Amino acid sequence: MTPKERLKRILAHQIADRLPWDYWADPTVTDRLVSHFGFSDTEQLLRYFDVDFRYLAGPSYAGQKLKKYDDGSVADLWGVRRKTITVEQGTFRWSYQHVVESPLASATSVQEIEQYPNWPKADWWDYSTLVHDCAKYREHVIVNAGDRLDRTAQLKPLFYLRGMEQSYIDLVQNPKIAEAIIAHIREYFLDYNRRVFESAQGKLDIFMMGDDFGTQTGLMFDITTWRRFFKPGFKAYIELAHQFGLKVMHHTCGAVRELIPEFIDCGLDILQSIQPQAKGMDLAELKKEFGHDLCFHGGIDIQHTVPHGTPDEIRQEVKQRCEIGKENGGYIICTAHNIPPDTPTQNILALFTAYQEFGKY
């Protein structure tokens, strides 16, 4: 089977030749693996691991000159300033983008939100390369995921623009301000994504959103708050993608079991990341309760097993997930999030060897 054929059967809750599997890893891990094998690029690595999916960021940031500051920080398309922070742990070294300024943190009225001069516009980007980019991966499942800092969302941009603490205060005490910011975020992404989908000319398979709604033990706020502020946009994003024949995958970390009926009501096709150590996110239970309406992606623990376990522990976890996931389809095996930078190479090799061993029907 081709990856596209395989995914089509799994999403229809049917069996295929094997489970589809995906590759999520920190960029430093990918660079290390490419070097380890002596490959020339990431594509060779993905083909070696027989990965079914290919991710396209789309036209994000194309042709834009982002404002740089003397302290080394850079303003993104929302006007949020970030600075690259480097972390070293033994022989491992990686970096992340730390928010140093949330530009709407001090706003006290809806009028200030409306007058903010840095709301992004969808017509900033060059969409003309999308069809060519899709053509590189004709036999693979093509996922439109956006740039990691510009992935379709609502809550995360709110946090970046307003600051996390102030955003929580707004959801309770200043709902009109929160609604005004979220409305601008939603309007931008709907316009931007429509242009992406139109420009891809039917070559995309999956549209991926990403917004973390859960902590290790429960939701980041009560379900009534989610329904009021985030459900309308969540549903609108999905409906737009469905108009173009795309399946929709949503990434959220944490314990979000309580939200799954809401996701299903909005028409979501695939839930990612199935964080196994989060409360209530056991794959077997989720498939039993929701598997007839939803497909799942993820499930391999990156909090302990993959970075800190032994190759045999990884093998046993993959075996267990495959045994659960293969029943009645509806499961894509992958790590729950990016493979962390401090993961030993032997553990990653054990992971993909186990996919090959236990993923076949």
C-alpha cells in the first residue's frame, strides 16, 4: 500500500497492511540522525524510517523582513518579541524561542485591541510555491501544519500577545478584551488558511492545528470557558478545511479527555498527541469510548520511556500500543510529541525498529 492508501483505510476504521507511523522530533535530533547515517538531507532519513507523513509549513514568513532589536530579539508577524535561548545538558545542546515581550499586555480596553497596528494580514504571503512543494511528496501523506510559531490556533497566540497570566485574568474578568483578541486571531487564520487550501489545488491531505488545552492532570480552564471562547473558532477552522476535502488533525498536550466529545461535535478527524502519562489519556480507554468517532495519533511516551528508558522498554511500549491501536483501525503510531534533544540515538533506532516489528497487521 502507498502511505495515502494506508491512511485512508485507517481513517475509515479499517485494517491496512500496517499501522501508519509518523516522525516528530526536535530539529537537533533530526540533524544528529542525518549525520549518524551519513544522509544528505531529512528526506533520506524519513525514507529510511519508512515514515508515511510529510509536513509542509506553507508560506509562513515568506518574503517578510521581521523587525530585529539590539538585544537580539526578533518580532514575529504578530509583533511578539522572541529571543533565542540555548540550553546545554551534558553533550546535548538545543535552543528555543523565548517570549520577551507581549505587545498587548498593558491594554485596558477593547478600543486599544482594535487599534493595535500589528495585526497580521493573509495577503502578506506568497502562496505560489505550495503546489510545487506538494508535488515533492506525491506518494506520501501531506500535512499542512504551518510554522511552529504560526500554527493555526487561538489560545497560544492569545498567550503570546497578552501574556499567560493576563490572558487567564481576561477570560474571567475582562471577557470582552479576550474576545476581541481571539476574534482577530480567528479572522487571520481563516483568511490565511483559505488561501493556502486554494493555492494547494487539492494536493494536501491533512490540515493540522495546534493549541494546548490540557495540563498533566486536567484542562487548563473549565469546559464552559472553552465552549464560550474557543469552540466557535475551533469548529470554523475544521469546517473550512472540510470544504476543501481535507482531514483535520488537532495537536494538544495534556489531559483533555473531557474535551473529546466537544472535538467530535466540531467534526475533528484526528486527535494528536495522546500523552500517555497525562490523566485519562490511556489509548485503550480512549479507543473504546471514542474510537468509532475519532482517530488517534501519538501515544508513545516522551516524558520517560523514549528519552530515559532502555531500548527494550521502548520495544515493549510500542508492542503494547500496536496491539491496542491495530484493532478496528483508527490509530497512527508516533511519539506523543517531538523526540527530546537528550534522547540517546540507540533509543530512537529501537523505536523505529519496533514500529516495523509490531506495526504490521
